[in-house]
Amino acid sequence: MQRTGPRAGLALLEPLAAEGRLTGHHRQYAVRAHLLERAGEREAALADYRTAARLTTSLPEQRYLQGRAARIEARGDPPQR
């Protein structure tokens, strides 16, 4: 994805999400959040990081994902649309 950018990665995630095998899995939201953040979609990334943190049962993963969300919030820059 480094060569084609975060939008290409998001496009690849769409069919996986649509087929439903990853529904409710925290990694789907974590990957999407990362790509959204890189694409400049701060609000959507924040929501997906929070969802991923809520869905994982791993405390280290929860802390990591909550930290990513907190970092977005701390920036305080206006969301891009």
C-alpha cells in the first residue's frame, strides 16, 4: 500500500467487509482506522480505533488502539472532509 496509498488499501478492504467474514473482528477496524488516518479522515479513523479497542480482548491491543485514538484527539486539528 505504500506505493499506491491508503485509498487503495481502503478499496481492498471493502469486499472483505462486504462478505462479512471479518464482521465484529477488531483487526478489520484497526486496519481501516490506520488507512483512514493516513488518508486524512480523522473522525472516521478515531471511530474505528475506538471500535477496534472495544472489540479486542487483548489488553495490550486495547491500550495501543486507545493510544492511537487519543493521539488523534490530542492533535485537535479540524477533521478533513
